Amino acid sequence: MSAIDDLPPLREVIREHSLSARKSLGQNFLLDLNLTARIARAAGPLEGAVVIEVGPGPGGLTRALLALGAKRVIAVERDERALAPLDYIAKRYPGRLEIVHADAQAFDPRPMLGGERAKIVANLPYNIATALLVDWLSIEPWPPWYDMMVLMFQREVAERIVAKENDEAYGRLAVLANWRSETKILFDISPAAFVPQPKVTSSVVRLVPRAAPEPCDRRMLEQVAAAAFGQRRKMLRQSLKSLSVDPARLAAAAQIDPTRRAETIPVSGFVAMARELADIRNTK
């Protein structure tokens, strides 16, 4: 019996279903149910909440979400081997766990939400974590169908998400993430907590969507950030030439010296340059 419910310990579940983690699926199973409960609690009160979970594996986080009161958990799992242990959890919590056998990158949960907003809480597979986050941050129209994301990443990726200007990790991902959401690293998790043990520390990150980000075209913002950080050691007057517009005009619109480099520009500066780029493109 575990610390959060009367279901078998996760090691027993893995052994019974021969559910060894597969590197090809980016799997590292978190077996400490105290830690999975801590992640679940980081999403705030769960009573009445609908939660989307990606990559539940043997179901440690799934169990914590349900035990802490989530009204519905929609668990998206690509690995067919994990479906049987998840179904066992579903029987323990009748009507509250919906298992979707699908690739999360191709899954749209909105038809299952019935207009309700959800929370995304997940120990993401490492090999698709950044791509999934970018997809969720790129949803149109904004604000999105979720009101919070609590996600686990490798520590290096977590630092790239929350970075601010002049931080070493600041780049395109931070611009997109912090333009559209408020970001924070909540806590770290040691490699020793996982099976198999990854070579790096993991971090749990909370992202709360901004109801009204500074207005600009997301695609223009991504183009400006890609150009600027694509040659991050060069001044903007050089790196922004790849956009085929006058870099000085973009910099002037943001009241930025064109001799500055990308890592020194706050998100608001990128937004201002993106708006100017959109104006230029629309008048051509």
C-alpha cells in the first residue's frame, strides 16, 4: 500500500507489467509518491479541476492527482504497455480517469473538455518536452484552454524557460514563454528519484498564461527572436539583417540601440520589434 492510496507500490506495478523505461520514448519513471504528490499540489487546489497529463507511464503522478481530488484526469499515453496499469487506476477511481492512447504532439484535448478550462500537469518525456511546451505556448486564439501548466523538465531546459535578459540561458524559448505566461521554477528533483536515473537534475516549472500579453503577432515575434538569437554574439544591426528589413528601424521602434546584442533585450523590446516588423510586412 502506498502513502497516497491503497494501490500497489509503483515498483511492483512496473515489475508486474514489465514496464521498463524506454529511452526511445524519453521515459524516466518517478517512483516516489511523495514527490508525485508534491508536483500535483504545485498545481493548486485540484478539487473540481480537469487535468491533462502527458506521459503518465506507470501512473505515479496520475494517482497523486486523483488522490488529491482532481475531478477528471485525461492521461495521454503513447506507450501501449502502460495502458493496463493505467486502467487499473481507472477502476480504483471510477469515472475520473480517461486514458487516451495517442501521441501527445498530435492530440487536441479541446473536444474532451466541453468548454471547461484545464490544468496541464506532467512529468514530460524528455525527448518531446520542449516541442510540447512550444506547441502549448503557440495556441491561437489566446488565452488558451488551460489556466496553468506544472511541468517537469531537465534543469537546463527549465532555466531556458524562465530566463530573463542578461541571463546566460536567455533565448528564443524564454522570449515566447515569458511573453505569454508568468514562469517560475518551483523545485528540483534529484536523478536518484527516477528509474532509470537520468544524468541530470530535473526541475518542476509552473507557467500561468497571461490573460493579455503585450499585443503582437506571435509569428513575427518568433521571427525576430530567431534572427536575433541565431547570431546572438552579433549586434542587432547585423543579426536582424536576415529579416530583409532595416535593423535600425526595428531597433528604433523598440527604443533600443542597434549595437546591443539579443541577450540584453527584454521581452518587451522583442515585442516592439515584432510589431514594427508586422507593420513593414503589411505595407509591402
